[in-house]
Amino acid sequence: MTRLESLLHETVAGLRRNGLVAFAAISTTFIALLLFGLALLISRQVNLLIEATTGNVEVAVYLSDPVNPDTVQALTRRLTDLPVVANVDYETKQEACERFRDLFANQKALVNNVDCGALPASLRVKLHDPERYRQVAAVLEGQPGIDKIVDQSGLLDRLFAITRVFRVGVLLVSLVMLVSAAVLIANTVRMGLFARRKEIGIMKLVGATNWRIRLPFLIEGLFESLVGAATAILFLFGLKVAFINPLYDTIEWMPWISNADVLAIVPWLLLAGTVVAILASLVGMRRFLDV
């Protein structure tokens, strides 16, 4: 217990003697983890928007006239056997006509002149994973009773390509933020070691091991990193309350991140802060301890 108290005393004393350096380390970690957290929240917001957009995506299987009920049942069974398919709804000609009138309600001339008999019956296929929409066309290829399959492939390909690019971009930005934090924390640790180089030299002369010298600095770096991470978390909640909460009632149709989404990234920020602090501290001490 005495050894632990001595170690904590050295850590606190080091923080007091190097207040400016400690503040620099905390500020560095705060900025890096704030940007890292913002990147994660932006990624989550985009994912919510994409889920809302692709949630309404469906594959339309237009049936040829006359519609055979047995063919409809066979096609429905074939589709529902696919793991990617969430559900299949049969839309009659009359239902297609009603949908057409709802969609073009503002164009009276078009609605009044439409021939409902010319609109095809169809199977409306909802998917668990919209990115796998091609499976529907593949399983129905060559089946009788099908006039045309419309899968919005052009729109979906562009949408999913943009999604993949954005996700890779967010990942790269996050990694750059963490690497930057590690470099800056390592430099901060070096500054602290340089300021206390005489003290370290005396400790080595009296037989202190490298790990005995490392531990106070390691604990200092971890403490500074966690304080920076906690501050970043509070700022993220503040930014969410200040900028996102007012949008709940202003833009109701769009899904927005919630407090649960912010809480979900807290463990990642704490873990990132801990790992970065430990690695940066160890790297920063190598030169001074000749390890």
C-alpha cells in the first residue's frame, strides 16, 4: 500500500510541477477525441439517413396479362424462400391504379385519362438488405408470367457507391485523428521528461528500474488522456443538444441521432484515449530511458 501511495504521490507531484504541459496533453487529447467522436457521429447520422432512404426501396416484379393466380403463388413462394427478402405483397391492377392516382394527384389531366386496365399487376418485394437486390432478378430469370422486373439498379448502385466511399472516408479521418493524437501526446510526454531529466538521472543513479521511472509518467499520460476524453464526451453531448435537438421538430421527416447514439460511442472514445495514451507514453519515454 505504501508503494502505491508513493507512486500516486509522484504522479500528483508531476502533474502539479508540469501543469502547463499537462494542460497541453489534455487539450490535445480533447481535440483529437472530439474530432474522432464527431466523425463517428457523422457516420451514424449518414447511416440513419441511408437506412431511411433504402428502407423504402423495393423491387417491382410486373406480371404479364392475364395474371394466373397459380403463377403468383409460385413466384411469391420462390421469393419468400430468399433470405434477403423481407416480404412480398401482391398488387392488383386496381391497387396499381389507386397508387397511380395518389402519386399523380396534382396532375388531373393525367389521372383522368389513365386506363387502369393498362396498368400491370405486380409483386412488390421488400428486402432486408437493399444492396443485394440483384438476387431477386437472378432467382426469377426465365420464370413464366413475368413481364418486367424494375429494381432501380442505377439509383441504388450510385447510392451504395457513395455510401461505401463515405464510410471509408470517415474511417480514414478517424485513424488520422487518432494518429495525430498519439504523436502530439508522445511529444507532450517528451516535454515532461525533458523538464525532469535531472530527476530521472538521479533516480537511475540510485538504482531505479526503467519501469519504476515509467509508471508515474504512464499514469500521468493515462490521467490526462481520460480527462481529455471525458471533456470531449461532454462537448459531444453539448453539441448534440445545441444543434441536433432543435431539428427534431423542424425537420421531422429525417431521422436524427439520439442520446443513445452518443452513449454508444463513449466506450470507443475511452478505449481510444487509453490505448493512445499508453502507446504514446511508451514511445515518448524510449529516448530518455535508453530502452
